[in-house]
Amino acid sequence: MTRYWPVLKAREGEFKALGRLQDRDVSRIHPLFEVNPSNDGPTQAGLNFVRKVREAAPAGLTLGVDTTYTRVNDNGEPLIKEIANDLAQWGVPIAPVIHLHDPDEQLSACGEAARLHNETAIVRLGSLTTDPDPVADAPRIARALSIAKISVDRCHLVVDMGVVASDRDVSRTELVVRNVLDSLGDQRWATIVVASGAMPSAISTLPRNEATPLPRWDWKLWKRLADLSPDFGDYAIAHPAMPGAGARGPLPSLRYTASDNWWIYRWARNETGGNDSFYDLCQALVSSDHWPTESSEFSWGDSELARCARREPGPGGATQWRAWGTSHHLAHVMGELANPHAS
């Protein structure tokens, strides 16, 4: 079974979507969360993350945890140990993420975290914060795992290609991935995942009051690698980079996933002001060709969008729109992976 490995920012919207996963989907998905920095310092960032996980993570779901953006706590100690200890007490399993550039203390801490949680870890090659193009470096991998005291067969390998934004990017990154995996030979990883992201960093330049298609280049890349049978990873409906504060009061908008495209909806505010034009947006969505035949039963997010199309109270705001779009995206991708010949 091909599993889905979404790389998610640890924000309220993403956790709302995760908390609404259907029971049957828990075994089909392995989210990898990047811990967000906090204005109150890294220790508080870790506490915020643990709280969100406790509130949202379905029972039995293992989360990848990447502390690249918040590597040490306020005392200069690896934050991954703090997070792993806290979540172990609550019975929430995690897999710490290892980068080959990590200092020895971080590698050792990831190993300690792994031994608290099923003795599994994730080796992530590439990403925007490390190497733009992942490099297959078998000696460095062996050294990192030796320091962490984890065997390769207990590790998931994520080859992260970062941003893919065109057909040319897809062709280039396909060659890179093939070279990486070929260079690593027959190492017996628990799983091999190819991840990338194609959502632009901003959608504010796109037209209003109509649905605009954007190609899912990340999905096209994975399909080009089907002969290698990797698991699929993407950045859901977000750009791979860690977001900034964002604009206040953005226009009602939605990023809605279909087979080969996202459909981006941006709706100008109507005469009532506020976010009421999101109702109009949802009415356009449910009348479109890409609205699922299962309608509101497709996902929790779709049930909320169908409710808004009926103009029932609660048009939501940016966090809710991201949660509803992410919920639909997760369900859509897992459906694609379960029925690859239908996509």
C-alpha cells in the first residue's frame, strides 16, 4: 500500500484537518510536521506543538517531527528530546526527523527520541532549509545513524525536492531523485518517500470571483517516478517555505484539490462586508465539475464547505478555510493513492 506523507506546518488549520481524519485513513497517512517558531521562544514553540498534537492527533497515528526551525529550547538543549518526552507520557508516537547537516548533539537527541517511540526515525534529504537539491551521501548517512544509534531498516528516507513549479522543474527533479536513489544502492530503508511542493507562495495576484487552475506539479513528479514505487509526499495546500505572519483580513479564498490541478477561489467581499462572500464562493464550488460526487460525505472539510454553500451561519476565516481545504486535500490524495489508475 502506498502511504501518504504530507509535510505540514504546525498551525491551527492543519491540526483541525488532522483531527477530523476518518478512522480508516489513520493507517494510510504519516504526517511530517515542521515545528513552527514562536515569538515567545523555542521552549514555548515546543509546548504549543505538544498541546496541538494532544488535542488533534487521532489514536494510533505516528507523526514525523522536524525541529529544523526550532532546534534548541531556551536552555540551548535539543527541543526534540523535550517534545519526545512529553508526547511519550501521553502515548502519542512520533518519529524524529534527522538531517545530515545536524550537529552531533542533535543527532544523538534524535536517537534518544526514537528509542522512546518505536525506535523509528526519518532521514530527510534536502528541503528549503538545508540543501536545495538532496545529495546521496552514504558515508554521511552511515555516520549520522551511527551517532543516533538507529539502524537503517528502522528509518524512513524522505527525498525532499522542495519547490517544483513547472514541467521543466519536474523533468530536472526526476533526474535528481533517480540519481539519489541509484547512488544509495540497495540500502534497506523501512520506506522511501519522494516529497515536493507546487503551491505558490502567494495567491493574491490570481483573479477574483472565478476558479483558477494551478497544476499539481508535485503529483506529476511522483507519477513520473512510479516505476520506483516510492511513497508520496507533498506540502498539502501550502508552499514549502515556513510562512510569515500573513496579511490581515485576507479575501475569502479556498485552495481546492482536484485530479491534476488545484482550483484557487478568491472572492471579493460583497455589500454585507466581512466574510459573507465565502458563501458565494462555496455555491460556485458545489456547482463545479470538480465538486466530488460524494458531496459533503467526501471529507470533514467538504461537509463544512457544503454547509457554507447552503448559507448556514459561520463563513469562517483564514484558519478555517485552510483547515477545510487541507481536509479535502488529505482525503483526495489518499483516494488517489488507493486508486492510482483512476487518477
